[in-house]
Amino acid sequence: MNKNSNHKKYIVLLVLFSLLSINLLICTCVKKAPEKTGEVILAKIGAKDISVGEFIRRAEYTIRPDYCKFDNYIHKKIILNSLIAEKLLALEAGEANELTQNQQFQEYLQGHQEQAMRQWLYNEIAYKKVKLDTNEIKKIYKIAGRKYKINFCNLSDSSKINHLKRELIDNKNTFEDVYRYYFGLEEIPQREVKWEDQNETVIHDAFFSMPLEKGQIIGPLKTEDGNYLLMEVAGWTDRMAISDTDIRKRWNDVSEFLKTKHANEIYADYIAKIMKGKKVEFARDTFFKLADIFAPFYLKSADDKKDAFSQKFWKDQFVADTLGTHIDDIMEHPLLKIDGQVWTVSNFLTELRLHPLVFRKRNMSQQEFPEQFKLAIVDMIRDRYITNEAYKKNYHEAPAVKRNTNMWKDYLLGLYQKNRYLDELGVEDKENLDVIYRYLNSYVDSLQLKYSEMIEIDTDKFEKIPLTRVDMFVLQKNVPFQIIVPSFPLLTTDHLLDYGRKMVN
């Protein structure tokens, strides 16, 4: 686009909806099915509670401190005490304080709630409706043990990659000859592709939807970073599942893969119906001014952005805080129109606090930014329509949604109360272990005593919970709020359960 062109006042853009940004729970370590209702309660703290599932997620999906890292009974009790302490601090903070009255805090929680609502909509509309065919599972099961060795070429130019494919298919040239001729390199890039690898969906589907043969050409496939991947199967080996455990695990993995795949197809059709006939019209001048303002922030390195947002939790979501005063000049300018409704820049920033932008391409140049910025805004608008459908179905009242929202609220209230207490004591460095020993252990003990009559613990269920000692930091892909659970609460090293009472079922 020519930024200075005055031929048209509006850029008309059809809203294209792809599975690149459907809100699924895809973790960095393992894919998880959507959370089920009816979670088993492990502890009650007044009107608050901790479920078995929440206990496991808070312990497993983030990195625990050394004093409760291992899978033994003492460390497990420290974990439980820490999570209960977080609830106690949230109770102590109360519902009327500086934090709860802060609009950005409220919008941050609303954003988490609405993301959970969209995920619950996916669960109800698509995931639960998938009925798997045993024959289909068997077909994929047979190839799930394969480890492919591939030659590959990765280019950003679709015409060039298609030309290379024609050289391979039509002119019968070998992958080696084509690569050496066009790139002047003797060594061809190679990699392995296994079922267990966390490959992009498009790559996983290409290798594990049907058997492949040696020499078969795959692609070109468009990847998440916007490049095109052309591959050749150089060979493969097969690892057979021998033990009952391995057989069962592979069967379950294949079943989950197919269920998610079919659920995505159902959900894509559902979204297409919601968005049918809708289009976004961008006001050219305002859009490019806004893109110029946002580009320096989004083109920063991840470390730079992390440093810029280290002071307040909500600044990870509200990027406008770092954009200076230039944005004030266009705050009330129309940015876009959809369904007859005009969004000003101010409207966009409000939505941004509820839904941080998700870019389809992670690494982009200055020249690519305007187009990727536009697509991220389009995806944000699409999610607003999906969220509205979820509100119509009252999914803000779904137990899983409420639990997720309350988890984040209690974490932030607990952190707020911890900082407030330590501020009163004049403690500046609040995150080191010495602070827990000197100040927080005794403070948590006093809260355990104060609220003891309100605390119930199901010790029978607690003793049956297994935990691993593997450090994991689990993220969701392609969603505004990627961190699945809050950081582990650094509040107590106490392992004694000498408060409250045993829960009676």
C-alpha cells in the first residue's frame, strides 16, 4: 500500500477467518483437552475453594521454587499451604481496595474471563460433538510411531517456492540438484519430524494424516511465520509400541489429535456462519498513523518488551501506556467500520485492554508490520463477535470460566496484599527467600489461625495426588493471554497442616 495515496479514503478488507488463530489450549509441553465441569474440590477457604485440577495446574504448569520442587509429601504440603495462603491474602485484601477499584485491573480480569468463555464455547460447540471412527484411529495409529527424515527448503516468496516444486515434479529433478543449483550450497538442510514433536498443525497434519513414501514431495506449506516450506521425505523409521502402557498412550494421543482436528473443522464452520457477510473498512490515514505509533513497540525484542512492562501486571496487555503522547492526537479519529458501527482509536484501545493483539506472524520486518497489524486487529474483531455469542449462551456463568477468572483474581489480590503488608514493614526486595523466612511465614501462620474456622481440606484426596519434579512453564498459543496459570505464590515454606478441619464428603 502507498501510505500517501489519496485515491481512496477507505481500505476495504474482507474478513478472512483461518484456524491460525482459533483459541485452543495448545501447550508448549503437551496438548490438553478443554477443562471439564464438576471438578473435585480439594480445599475450601470461606467462599473460595481450590479444586484438585487447579492444585495440579498451579503446581505443574509453572516453575516451583526449590523448597517445594520435588514429589514428596512435605513438598506437596508446602504447595497446598502456599495456594491456601494466596486465598487467605485475597480474603484479607477484601473486595473494596485500591486494586479492585482500578479500571485496568477490572479489564484485565474481564479479558481473562472472555478468553475462557471463547474456549468454553469451542468445547461446547465443537469439541464435545466430535464422534471418532475407530477405523480412522487405527489408520493413524499405524503411522504414529514413524520418525521422518526430511530435506527441506524455507522461503518467504510463494512464487519462488512453487517454481522449485515444478522443477521437482514436472522436470523430474532431484531435490539435491534443485537445491544446489538455486542456492549454491552443497549441504541440504535436514530435520526430523516425529509425532511427539510440537510442530505446527499444518506440518503435523502433512506427515501424520496418511502414510508417506520415500522421495515424496510435501508442500509448499505456509507456516505461522508467513514463510513457505517445501519438503522431501528422505526416509523414515518406525518405533513400535510394545508395552501396554505405550500402546494405550499412543492410542490416546492419536484419538486426541483426531478429536481436536475434527473439532477445529466444526468450529471454523461455526465462526464462518457468525461472520458471514461482515467486512471491516479501515480509515487509511488513521490506520497508518496508528501503525507507525505501534510498530516500534511490537518490533522490539521480547526481552525489551518484558523490561518495559516490568512495573505493573496490566501493562503487558495495555501497550498504549508506552506509546507516548502521539496517540492523543488521533484518539477520537475513526479507525474502522464494521456492521455500520464506527470504532475510534479510543474504542480500539479499550478493546485492546480486553484482548491484546495476537499476530499471525511472530517475526516481521518494518515493511511487513502494517499488514500484520491489520490482520491482528481483524482477528480481535472476530473474537469480539465470538465473545458476544458466548455471552448470549451465559458462558460467563460456566463453572470452568468462573474458576479460571477467580484464580487470576485471587492471585493478583494475594500479590497486592503481600506487597501492601511488606510495604508497611519497609521491605523493598520482596521476592527473595529471606523475606519469606523473616516476614511471610509468620504472617501466613497468623492468617491460618485467623481464618481457621473457615478452612476445610480433603486430606484423603490430597494424599492421592501425584506430582512430577519436571520444571515446566506452559503456554497457550494464538490467544491474547498465553500464560495458563499465574506464577507460583512465594508466600510460605511451612509444611504443617495444623489449621482448619478435615472436609467431610
